[in-house]
Amino acid sequence: MEIRLVKSSDYNNISPLINDWWGGRQMSDMLPKLFFVHFNNTSFIAEKDSEIIGFLIGFLSQSYANEAYIHFVGVHPDFRKYGIGKQLYKEFFHVVQKHDRNIVRAVTSPVNKVSIAYHKKMGFEIEEGDSEVGGVPVHTSYDGSDQGRVLFKKYLG
């Protein structure tokens, strides 16, 4: 497996995969091409035999000089449980630290139990919310009306 920086042309390969990788959930609108064009020095592709098997789209915060944000991560369903996501996160953490940042943030939907468990396993803390869903703190209407989100924060060494 090889991990490399994304290129703007990767959008055309990844976009059609997203909804399938998310079990039919309509997720592709959450990852427009601009992320592949403007954040390609902090976003990564995992490939095996020239096939995309994972990706991480992240960026350095423009508003908070000490922070970075992971926007979207995906691993092909056939390649999950092989540490690909962990390797993508570690690559992102390395770039973040090279830019003297030590806080990484991420957000997920409260229905995405796999994402919540994964972020906790990766050392992220769940930020206190204004309500709870299934025992998990949630920020109600974070992404609009009835769009509550679970917010994560990780401090890097």
C-alpha cells in the first residue's frame, strides 16, 4: 500500500465511490471538488495496486493558528480492519505537527456509531454538547435545523 497526497483529478475517482462506501447513504455532496484543489497538501490517498482504497481530506485551520480539521475519511469496505484509516490519520497528524499545530478536530453524525467509536479509539475526546443522543454528547442544529453533530478534539503530543 502507498499513501500519497491527493491531486485535484482524484475527485473524479473518489466522488462516485462515496455513497457506495457509506452503504448507500447520500454523502457525496459533503465532499465537493474544492477540497481536492485547495487542500491537497494536507489530504491523502491510500492506494493498493493503483486502486484507491482509502482517503483522508483535512486542512489547517485558517481561523485558529493552533488547529487542524479532518473533514472526511473513507476506507473501501473490503479493506477495513487493516489499519488503513489509522495510517491516514497518522500521516495527517505528522503534517499538522510540522506546521506547529497541536489540536485536531473532527465532526460526525450521532447516527454514525462506527465513526464515534473509531475517533475515541484514535484518542479523540468528545466535546460536551447541549443534548445527548444514545448517551453521546451532541451539538444540536450544528449543521442546520435538525442536524446535530458529535464534535471531537485531539491534542497531539
